[in-house]
Amino acid sequence: MYGFINTCLKSLVIDKFGEETWNKLREEAGVEDTFMTYEVYKDEITMRLVTEACRLLDVEASVVLRLFGEYFFEFCKRSGYDHMLRTLGANLFEFMENLDALHGYLSLSYKEMNAPSFRVEKNSDGTMLLHYYSDRRGLCHIVPGIIGAVAKDFFSSRIEMEVVNQMEEVERTGKKEHVVFLITLHPAFSEKMCSRNTASPSQRVQASGCRHSTAHTNKQEVEKSRQIKKHTGAWRNHWETVRSLVQLGKGKLLRGFEPVYPDELCIDLKTFCNAFPFHIVFDEELRVRQAGVTVQKIVPGLQTMGIQLDQYFTILHPEVTFTIASIRKFINSHFVLQTRRDMMPECWKETPMLELRGQMLWMASLQCMLYQASPLLRSLQELEERRMYLSDIAPHDATRHLILLNQQRLAEMELSSQLERKKEQLRQLSQHLEQEKQKTENLLYAMLPKHVANQLKEGKRVEAGEFKECTILFSDVVTFTNICSQCEPIQIVFMLNSMYLRFDRLTTVHNVYKVETIGDAYMVVGGVPIPESSHAERVANFALGMIMAAKEVTNPVTGGPIQIRVGLHSGPVLAGVVGEKMPRYCLFGDTVNTASRMESHGLPDKIHLSPTVYHALREKGFRLEERGEIEVKGKGRMRTYFLLKNLRATDSEIMGRCTREAGSGQESVHAGLDCSAELPSFRPSLQPIQSSDRRPTVAMRYGDSLTDDKPPAPFTEALPSAKTLTGKSRDSESYGSLHSGNRSEVEPFELNKDTVRRRPDGAEPPPAALSKKHVCSRLCVVS
């Protein structure tokens, strides 16, 4: 089928059921989104679309096809065929009788069109029988939809169509589906009758009064008319009087026209054969009795009178057997005959065969059939391929003008096809550009918060903002220096990649912001850049998930799971964008330094909490353990704590894995793709990820969970409520001096031997730890 049909089906689904339904239907059927109007597609594509539509909408095929038939009629009208359809006939019978002629005309533009064929018969009771022939099975239910829409729109009628017979047609060549419809026509009420029925009660009363007042006046005229009828003995209506007075010349009115035939044909045979150069007369045995001069020139065998016509021609349309009985049955159809290649002269066997299209006329007095035809040519190229010229066609034959006009139309169609292809290419390029833009935005959003990135894209300056409450987490790998000294660099990359992919996935589960990673150090913050009251709970659950995820990562030295230290602290911070070359969203303040100290003074596989985090979590359903007072560098003695477990959430919920039953605490509410799926083009391909990392991510719900990922209104612009520490707006060049203490982050410092991490009992770590070089750079302590 041509793309015009599939485009109509696409338009139907979008108009009636929405574009989302079409996309789903297209994906289920496995077809493309756009169809070229003049391009031929396989029938199975259309059939798959119909089948999937029936399954998706849960309706029978007959319902979908009938709806398509109704919509196809409207689609053809919108596509510019309205005027052509209206001129097919003055009534429904004539319209259906000329459908084959319409398909014949359209075949000039759609060369490979395999249209159905129609034949209509009138019954004595006013009903009609419509015969439908098609090579395609199962599409007959389109016909009632089309014919019903035509009757309603063009002829203001309502019809009922039912299938009275369905068979394999044996009178036609090949196996054709033959369906016979019984059509019952119900004329619609006229506008006058509708206006009477819809008139208001007051109007009906007024009309009744008028009729009553004029009844007496008209009574005398009626009696007078009856007297005239008695005397004349006949009743002559108004139009009979007009017909008796008005005449056209010597004949009668046009409405009562009766043709006048001469006593003998006033034309000689030579003139007739030259005036109609492609006509053929043959009898009931298909013997040729007469032929036009040009068809004799092309098919010399016709000069032998009495030769069988079916020896030189085959019937292409309608596809019936070459007998007088079959031809008379389809006498109202246009017939297309094609010459047989094996019977043509040698010089013609390498050229395309000649096709004739015309009308069959049965001459009962002679018991012969007249085939009045013209060559079926679509362009000047086809005329040249058959070694013919315009002079071979009779001057009165419209085929001359049709070839020239269709030549221009074919050029316009080719231009239209090129425009359609260019449009489709532009659509695909636009779609590809949008995908690349999304990848770029995903990369940008991985580096900066979304609302901050959007402001930078718009060329706006992002002001630094102060956050009164947030929770910061630092983590690092225990004995990372030893691991680096005993392994190849690629093994370290594999290990860190495997660990960070799991940690990144947990940021999606608990909706915390990943600030950065430097070496084995991982920094996360909750409550920034979007303030959240549950920031401590989110980061605490994230820390528990880190401990569990780290056990899935293998230490390349020992072969066992790696160990990490985690430290948490809550407090105020200042956040802003630093730099222009590679802008980063950074946090500044003493809270950052304290969180780093909690990590550096922690223990392997332990989550070390500051007092502020402890107070935030102690009533939230977490199991906490007091560590006691320890000496913290730069802070003096502090009472710290360990986070052991969440009593209200299961391990699966903390890890963001699907669970059949929701927990009693925070509840898993929606599944999405894991964090690595959000940035498909940026996932490192260094190491195969275990199957657990490919599980769907289930985000935990907290009391302040947002329904979407968009920041709240106060943070969609430049954080107007946030101010710098001095109460004034500061530019990005002055952020460095806001780091902990009076030291700028651009001034790295080394930790000497006396300030290395110590165990709770005051003992120094193993010698391997002493060789560890610590540098404070960009907010966190890294190795």
C-alpha cells in the first residue's frame, strides 16, 4: 500500500486517541513513525497496525476498519480530493458506479496502486447490491465506513449495509475476495421538515392560526378546481402545463429528452477507423470483426480478420476471464487490455507492452462488442518507450492533453516526494540533535545542580547562598595507600569505578547531592542545593547503604571486600559556583572541615557521627552507639557517636532495591532507572558491573519528598533568599577565603607526623598509615 493509507491510519489514531497511543501502537507493531505519501510499503505493515490497534483498544477488527473507512473519507477531502469526489455522481448509485473510474485516474499518479474493484446493481425494491472485489483479505469492513460517510455528507442520506454473501470469485482471474453488500437507503429529513419538527410551541400556534385564517379563503378556490376537473376529465398539474407551452426548437423539454437516430449511419468505414484509431469490434467468439488503423499498426495481427482477440490481448482490469459473459457482467467498468509479448513483432519484444483503456459497448443487433479505447500512457517517456507519437492519437482524444498535463503533475509529485524526504531527514536530525542536547545537559547536570546549570546557560551570575542546615558526609578507603603501592593503576581504577557506581546509585535512592570525588574520597551533602528537613535522615541512610555497597567491591590486594570510613556532621554552609573554566558547585564553612574530621577520626566500616547529627537522628528510628570523647584536630575534645542501623527500613529499601512488601518506616514508592542509566553515554566501560547494579532503583520516600525533581520556587532563580556571610552579594573570585579558618583553599597544607590520625586509645596507626600524605584541596582531605 502507498504511504497515503498508513499516514491516514496514523492521523486517525492521533486525532481519536492521542499521540501517546500512536507511539505505543507503532512500537508494538514495529513500524516507523513517518510514511512518505508516494512511497509503496508492504501490506503487512498496515495489517500489523490494524492488528495491534484491535489488541490495544480491545475491539474487533470490523469496528476498527469501519472507523478507518469513515475517517479515510474525511482524510481524502482534507487532502484535496473533495471536489473530485463530489463530481463522481448525482446520487449514491452513480457515485459507486464510477469508483473504478476514479481508481483508474488515480493510477496515473500512483502507478503501483492495487485498488479494489466495485460493481453495483439496483434491485426492484429500491435496494442496491454492491459487489466488492479485492486481492487483500479481511479489509471489506472499510467499505461500509466509506460509503456511509459519503451518503451522509454528499447526499444527506443514511444507509444500512449488511454482508449477504462472501466468497472466492471464480469468474475473475486469480483468487479474489468477493463480498456482496446489501445497501438500504434511507433519505434524510429535509431542512423544511426538520425546521417544522424543531419549531417552538409558540411558532406552531401562530402557524396554526394562519392556516385557520386562510382556510376559508382557499375553500372557494378548491371547489372551483374540482368543478374544472369534472369538465375536463383530467387533472393537469403546473409542470405539465409548462411542458405543453415551452419547447426547445422542434423537440421537447430537456427533462423529457428522447434521442432521435438516423435511418442509416452517415459515415464510411475508412473515416470511422481513422477517427477512432484504437477501437476494436469482436463477436461472441472473440473473433475480431473490425479495428482502428493505429491499433492495426501496432498489432499487425489484427489485420487478419476473424482472428481471436484473446490471442493478442489480456485483460488487466477488471481481472475477469476473457469471455463475452464476463465482460457483459462488468460492462459498466472501464477495461484495460494489454498486448501479449509473445505475439508482438520482434522489434516490439524489447519495449514495454501497449495498454489500452476504454469502454465496452454491447451491440445487440449485431451480437458484437465494441471496445472504444485510447492508449494508457502516463508520460511522454512512456510514449517514447512504445515508439509512438502524439500524432498517433486522434486529435479529439483527451489523452493528448492528459499526457502533457500528467507530465507536469509527475514532476510536481517528484518535487513533493523530495520535500517529504527532506522534511523527514530534518525531523530525524532534529530528533538526533535533541538527543545530543539531552546528553550534554545530563553531563552538565552531573557537574552542577540543575537550577544552577540553567542559570549559567542563560548567562546569569549565580550568587552564593547560605544554608542554615545541612548534613555533609565524607568517606575514604581504609589503607588506600597500601593498595595503591601493591597494585597496577588499572586495578585501582577498576576498584574505584565499581565502588563509585554503587555510591552514585545510592544518591538517586536518597536524593542527596554528590559534591565531588578526589581519589578515594567521596563527598555528599543533604539539604543542599534544595533545602530539606530530612537531610540528616537521608545522609544517614545513604551512609548505611555505602557500608553495604562497599562489601560488594573486591580489594585487589587481599581478595576480600574493601573497608571504608564514613563521617557525618550537620551545620550551616555557604554554597556557590567557583571558577569559569570548569565551574564547580562548592561548599564552604566550618561544617565542611568538621565533617572531614569525623571521617578521618573514624574506624573501618563505621559511620562516625558528630553531636549535631546524633541529636538530629536520635528520635528518627536509628540505632546509635556512643563512642565517647575523643581528641579531634582543630576542635579539641568532642563526644562522638556511631550509626549502627535503621530500625524502620530494611536493607533492600536502603539499597533502593525492589521489595514485595513496603517497610513500616520510609516506604519505597516508585521505581526508576539506576543512576548509571541516567547518563548512558558517560558510564565508564572499565569493568563489567555486577547484576545487582543493574537492578531498578527504588527511591525511598521521606516526609518532605517532592513529587518531582524540580527545585522549589525560591531556588529556581539565583537563590534570592540566600546571602553571603557578610550580608552582601559576592562574586565567585572571593569564595576561597571562606574555607575553614583563615586558610584559603588555594593554599594547600601538609599534615605533619604529629597531626596524623590516632586511634581512640591514643596509639598511632601502623607505619603504612604514617607514610600517607594528606593534602587539603577543594573542601576535603584526600590521599
